[in-house]
Amino acid sequence: MFSLRFQLTVVVTPHARKRMLERELTDAQLLDIIETGVDKDAGVGHHWLFKHLDGRNDNLLCAAVVLDNALVVKAVMHHWEPLP
């Protein structure tokens, strides 16, 4: 996968891939969150990318990512709530 938004290759960790499978989240849906979701800074190089996806009852979906030489998806969460 490649993110046009961040101009980086997307790398999904084994942990994030496992959570995607458990939550029935496709690569296309993950890429949609990355490309069009809200970007909240979570500290140096770390971001939360989150979005409501129509037709799902486990929203808000969030990808915890690290921006470096690649966009590394380290976790995928559901029923997520951003901190103030």
C-alpha cells in the first residue's frame, strides 16, 4: 500500500494485521482511514488517524501510526474516542 496523503509506503505490523482481521477491516478501509481520516498528533512522529465508516457498528475506527521512512500502522482500534 502507498499513502498519497503522506507520500509514504504503508507498512502494517503483525499486531495491526491481527487486529484488522479480528475487526474485519479490509486494506481498502484502512487506506481510506489513512487517506481521509482525521489526523491527531500523538507525540513526536506518532499519529492517530480516525474515521467513522458507514455500515459499521464498531465506530470510531482508529489507526495508530508512526511516520518515518514509511507510514507504519502499529495498531488498529475500534470504539475509539479521541482525547481532548
